[in-house]
Amino acid sequence: MKKLLILSLIIILGSFIWVTAKFINFIEPGSVTPTIHVQPFHGMPQETQDYVMKELKKMYPYVELEKPIALPQSSFYEPRKRYRADSIIAYLSRITPRNHVSIGLTAKDISTTTKNSKDWGVMGLAYRPGKAGITSTKRIKNDRQYFKVVIHELGHTQGLPHCPVSSCYMRDAKGKNPLDQEKEFCTKCKNHLVAKGWKL
Ligand SMILES: [Zn+2]
Ligand SMILES: [Zn+2]
């Protein structure tokens, strides 16, 4: 009798755990605020990593700094001696756990294919929406400017498209460097991020 009771208890408990796990699995995508992994690549100065962390923590509650890693060798583009941004974000996306977003920081030059160019140098690139983005300090003057690129790419991962407001962080750089004109997220972009747990 006692054995039967214990067995029934185990079955009830087991079913409860199974249903709970299923439920968490069901509600997880999009409804839990993701953790942002700041992922430096080798050669990124410590001060820049610290600056990005300090500023990002003011805007978003869950941010973690990862240990520096090497850029994937497969992303190296021999003809221009630089790294393919699309290949880097594919790599970052693969190594990023579920319900996390990775933003890569590199000092190397990065590039992607555009309408008019096979290999076009960029300041950053990200999935929209998605789990990964990459940013480069190569075309940037200072940490303040660089942080704007970081949050622009993170904005893309959160689903934001380019924005027509010239002072908004989501402005399209269009091959130039308009970063000093960007002051904040405009109201529309801000509202989109606040709904996703950003503290703006
Ligand atoms: Zn963009
Ligand atoms: Zn905007």
C-alpha cells in the first residue's frame, strides 16, 4: 500500500514537472526579456569594452560581458584583407544561447554585400530581428560614437528598422558617419524598445 502511494506521488509530481516545463517552453519565445551578451573579439581595448558596458547598463537591465574570443577564420575576406560581417553574425548567432542576444565588438574592419557593392565596409551589421549583431571601431572616432553603433545594431536585433528621424540612433548611416547628429532614440523607436524591457 505504502509503495503504491509513493509510486502515485512520483507519477503526479512527474506530470506536474512535465506540464510546467512544457508551459515555460511555450511562453518563452519573445515574452521573456533576453540577456544581452557583449562579446568582444581579440584586440578590442578594455576601456572601450568597459564604456560600452557602463552605458548599456543604464538602458537595459540584463547585460553580461563575455571573455574575448577570436574572429571566425571563415569570415576573413582575403581580397580586401578584412572580415565579412554577415559571416560573423551567423557565427555569433550559432554560439548564442536561447533567449540571449550577442553584440560583437571588434577593432578589425568589417564588410558586407550591398545593392551596389560586393564588399562594402560597414560600422556594424545585425539581424532584424535576431540573436546577433557585430560592430567595428575601425571607422569610428571615439567611444561615444562607437556606443551609438552598438545600440543601433542592438535596435535591429530587437526588430527596429532604419528610422527617418535624423537625430535618432536608428538613422541609416548611408555610407557616411552621421553619429554626432544622433542624440537619442526617437519616440517611436523608444516605445518599441520600452515594450521589450528597455529602460529609456
Ligand atoms: Zn542599420
Ligand atoms: Zn527612430
